[in-house]
Amino acid sequence: MRLDHIAYRVADRQKTADFFIKSFGYRLQTEFAINFDDGSRARCFALEPPEKPMSEAPWSIVAPQLAGNVPYHMAPEIFISSGDANSIVSQWVAARGGVGGIHHLAYQVDSVEEMMREWKEKGYAEFSTEDVLRCPDLVQVFTKPSQLTGVIYEFIERGRHGFCADNVKDLMNSTKAYK
């Protein structure tokens, strides 16, 4: 398991992205918009860490320069969204004084369904949907805000790297009530 991405909901995604690009060396991976049924829209950036090679590569590598050839996990991706007035995203940001913040932490796992079952059995979390969300080469699910940490957790299973706009929309809708 590794930290896959950190998702921020903010008032100004461009300023936030510029901060991560200039201060931490992140690069723009993709940009897309989510159109909601109520006519509002969220705009999203996915940023990749500076140590990610430009070609397809595993997120976990054996780093010979580290003592004992231990596995090294690259930094997580950063997902940034801002929204039109009255959108799910802007309402969440407004509830946090207009600044926003970290919306959720996403962990890459071998099986989203298995983690969902295990967390339900152990009473660690309730989930925002009954079933996992699927796109080609991508499986995801959100928890409701944790009673232990207040954080929303996402479990994600990737065949390749990237985000799926349909899943992002469904995930955003599934947490609309958690302001």
C-alpha cells in the first residue's frame, strides 16, 4: 500500500498548482472539467511528482542507492479542484472559510473490494457508496469522514496512472453531504 494522491479543494486551483510546481517541482499531468447535473462545474488539475519518469514506470522501485536495496515509493500525485459558485467543490471550500484544504487521502491498494470489506468488518469506516466505482484500469471508493481522524480516505486500484473524469464526478457527488 502506498499514498497514491492527496486531493485538495481550493478557491484558486491555478495559484495552488503554481505553488506545488514552483516549490516542490511537481508537473502538470492532466487538466479536466467536471460538469454536474445542477449546471455547476469543477475544474481539476492532476500533478505528478518530480521523480516520476516521463515514461510509464512503477510507483515502487528498488533503489540501490538506499541501504539494502529497500523499496522506494515515489511521492504522491496531487489532485486540485476548484468550482463554480454553488458547486460541490465551492460549497466545501466556503465551509472552510473560503480557503479549502485537503479533501481526502488516497491509498493505492491491491484490491479496493478487499479493503472495503476489511474496513467494514473491523468497523474502521463507512463508505460513501455501496459499491466501488469503475473506469477502464481504475477502481475507487471513498469512505465517509472517519470517526477517528475526520479524514475521508480513498482506496484506489490502478492499471495505469491517471484519473477518470466519470469516477471523479461520481466520487464528488458521493461526498456532497460531508461539508
